[in-house]
Amino acid sequence: MANNNAPGDCGSLEEEVWNELIGIPSDVPEHRDVCERCRRPMTVCWCPHLPTTPLNPESRVIILQHPAEEKRCLQTAKMLSLGLANNKCLVFRGKKFPSPKHETLLREILEDPRSLLLYPSKSSVPLEDVPTQDGPFNLILLDGTWSQAKAIYASNSSLHQMRQVKLITTGNSNYVIRTQPTEGCLSTLEAAAEVLSIVEQDCMYREQLLKPLHALCDFQLRNGAVTHQSKEFLVKTNKYPKLIGRRLRKLLRQTDAAEEEEK
């Protein structure tokens, strides 16, 4: 049978089809309104739960933040910085502290005798044992996962020379939509709220600063998120789905030893 299509007809038909496709208007993606303060979509904005007036403690919080933490969508350091008055929460990002990119202010803070590093080292003392008259303090927190915080501490000798403190009785984290390594581990926001409540001798800081976190968790749980137990809890109840790594096993041993000492 003879072919009724000339050799050039197929090319012309294909070109015509492509021209029609090109002429179809594309769907414009819908952009959700974003809050100018927290930079989150308005539907999940927690700003209404911030203190009506930013809190203004005598001491200030200094956050040394691992670069990877800034990319997390559910970070709590932002809640802290918006909940406190200007210059009462300073954030420095990096892995080396201080480094040339940081202001001389950070070096002065790290060398200040009133600076306290919240870190559970062997030389740490309970924060409650530090005389409040030694303040106001620079309360320094390491922001990141436990392994990231540990790496920051290990690679910065300037931190080793500082006065180091720890929290003794904290309870479990309210950040229930994120898995914590052990029972008693707190998010950056929770740790800051706790230390401020202690050094300022005012539980208002704990109550007011944690409201955005509670609102965030409540929203996520209502929309499909699940409550996360700590890795320590899952291991002890034989529910942890993975093999335990050396780092986690060592951390659990340290936690058990600390609990025995407290008894």
C-alpha cells in the first residue's frame, strides 16, 4: 500500500503539536503567605504565642550554632531570639569559635569570667550551685544535634577553659515531635528557658518562652505528626528499630552512671 504522507508531513505535524503545547499557559504555583518574623507559612506561624513584650533578663543567652542547624525547619533557637529583648540572645554560627568571621565581641564573651558554658563535662557543676551574685551571666549554649554539639566542644579549646555548668533536674523534653537521644535531653529553647529561670530566679522565663514550642507541637500533632520517645526509652523497652551505635551506647552508659551517682 502506498504511503499517503509525504516525507515532510510528519515534521510539520510534530512542529504544529509542539507549537500548540507551547501556547498552553502553565499553572502558576501557589505561594503560601509567610510570616515576616518567624519566616514560616502563616498557617503554622507560632508568633502569636511569643511574649507580648520581649523578655529582658539581666543575663543574656549566647548560642554557638552548628551550620547544619540553621537549615532545620523546626529549629527552636529562632523562638528564643524572638522571645527575648534585643541583644539578649546572640547567635554565632560555625564550627570554630571564635573565628575571624565572628566579631571581637564573641572573643570577649568567651574570656569573660561571668560566662557559663552549659555542657555536661566532667568539670561541670550544677547551675544551682553558682552564686547568683556572680552575675549577670553570659549563658552559652551549643545548638545542634548531640553529636554536633560534642564535636563543637571537642574542636574548640577555648570552651574547655570556661566555667561549665549542667542542669540536674529538668524532666523530659516538651519537643515531642523530635526524637531526643536520652531522657532529660532538652531543645535549645528549653535549655535556655530553664537556665534563665534559675539565674534570674523567676519561673516566668520557663512559662513564657516555651509557649511557641507548645503551640508548634500541638499543631503538628493535630496534623499527622506522632509523639517521639527518646532513643534511650526505645532501647530500654526493646523498641529501637536499629542497631545501637558506639556513640549512642556510650551516651546511655554515661546517663546510667549519672543516675546512679544521684541516687
